[in-house]
Amino acid sequence: MTVGESYKEYVVDQLGKLGFITVKKMFGGAGLYYDGLIFGILANDVLYFKVDDSNRSDYERVGMEPFQPFEDKPMVMPYYEVPVDVLENRELLADWAVKALSVSKNKNSKPKKRKLAKGG
């Protein structure tokens, strides 16, 4: 996975309506963060946004696929490719990004499962 510098700059510029986006390198690609929450991934010059049941159908309806970090393994991650027409439309891209941020916020606000201590 690689991300060209010009592609990274383009995506960050397109996401300008959100405010300050942080890009952090990860595994050859990059993670997109807003206010400390990861909401997107850049890999092989493709933008992916975080999904769950609340927004997955937006991507599936237009034929987008989930992020698969390894071509030779069936594992997928909860990120879907952002359609090019959405990426090229700043208003629409901001809407989709806000939904992806909401997924991250919901995931981070759920109480963590803990193991019950065995009492004696």
C-alpha cells in the first residue's frame, strides 16, 4: 500500500469543509483523523471511509467495496471505498465524512467489555 503525496494533499484539500484533518502514516498507507478520531484510510491512492450499519448501504448501493488490506487474504476492514463522484464534490464528501466520523464516535463511546473478577 502506498499513497502519493499529491493524492494525499488533494484528499485533505477536498475535506477542507470539515476543518483541520490530520494524516498519519500507517502500514504504507495513511489514516485520516479529525479531532483525534480516525474516520478514513488512504491506500494505493484510494480513499476509504469508516462504516457500520448506519452508512454501509450508501456505499453498497453504488457498488463500492470494503477495504481489503491483503489481496491474498479474505479479511476486510470496516472501511469502504469512497466513490470518485463523491470525492470530487466537496459538499457531498463532507456529508459522507461526517457520517464516517459519527461511526467512529459511536464506536469509541460504547462501554468497553470487562471481564468479571472471580470473587472468592
